[in-house]
Amino acid sequence: MAIIVSAVTLVPLAFFLPLNGRFRVLNLYNHFIVFWFGLCCGVRYRVEGREHIPDGACVLLSNHQSEWETLFLQTIKSPMCTVLKQELLKIPVFGWALRMLRPIPLDRSKPSRALRLVLTEGAARLASGLSVLLFPEGTRVPPGERRRFNKSGIHMACRAGVPILPVAHNAGEHWPGKGFIKTPGQINVVIGQPIVTRDRKPDEVTREVEQWIEQELARISKVSRPALEEASASAL
């Protein structure tokens, strides 16, 4: 029902608005879905660190466990575009709305080309004042598991000299990445202090981002986290 309402109201309205207006209008859908599932399924959320969100453009990096964060994280800073699978743009209504928000669509079957696209298109978005949202794990990772981070977003931030805003959450514990059943409870979202990238090497920044997110996940998760050595070995 929400998709149908969006198709006949929000999407046509957003088409005639400038970019900032499009973000505000189309984000109403994200706000509604998060609210609706909180009301119907008892999936609430608590956010720490909103005061850390910078005024200017940044690269937001978050762990990826479910669909919930793909909706919610777009509401915390605007305007912000997302690096996403190009297949999503083919979905009726949803894909139409995404196209109006200047996403960076990737063909995951061509990783080298995808990396170049992230760096070039990401730099253009940041230069125009848009922040960029990426999930460096590249796919949804169930709670209690760990996957090595892709460095493309960090390379983008380092080249542009913009800060990285790290985010950790345990959404997958209540909104699983697979299946329709939602578990009532509180999703914890932690927004860290911006991480400086200017004049720093991507490998150094990657370690800092990964360590911070892993530390926060260990603190807020009900599911135990794997040891760093074990996780690194499984990623090889």
C-alpha cells in the first residue's frame, strides 16, 4: 500500500522539485516505513551520536545486516546519495524514485569498472555537496558474522579529503536480512565522530573504521561477535 501511495503522490511531486526538495519529499516514504514497522511489529530504535553528523558533505560507512538501515540511514542526513546495485533501479516505483536521488549504481559482475565508477562518480557527488552512503561489506552480513570491508568508499573519501561518518547498528537482530518475520525489540544505532581522511592513507583509515564499527557492534549486539583473527581468516 505504501508503494502505491508513493507512486501516485510522492514520486510525481518529487519529479518537479530541485534535488534538495526531492530528498525531503521522497524521504517521507522511508520515515513512514520505519514508523509503520515500529507500530505494527514493535521494532523500535534508539540513536546515539546525532550530534556527530557534520554539516558538510561526508562519506557515511555502515555495517549492513538488513533492509532497515537502507531506509533509515537515508533520513539522518540530506542530501545524500547511495551506492547500490544497478538492479534496484529496475524495480517499478522504487527504482524510479531512486533514480531521482542521483545514486551510484554498480554492476557487481564487473568489479574493476565498479571501483572506477565509485571513485569518479563519488568524487562528483561530494564536490556538488552531496554526502555518499556505502555499505563496505558489500552485502548483508547476518548478526554474529563479519566480512572484510571493501575500501572503495574510503579511497573516495581520502581523495576528496572529506570525513568519514562511521555508523554501527544491530538491525539484523530484529529485522532479518532474509524472511518477512520481524522480532519486536530495540535496534541500537550508533553514529561515531567523523574520521579525518585528509593526508592519510586508505589502509590506515580502513583499520580505524573497521575497529570502531566492530567495537560498537560488540557493545550493542545481543549476538556474540567473532574474534578478529577468526573473522580475518574467514575473509581470505
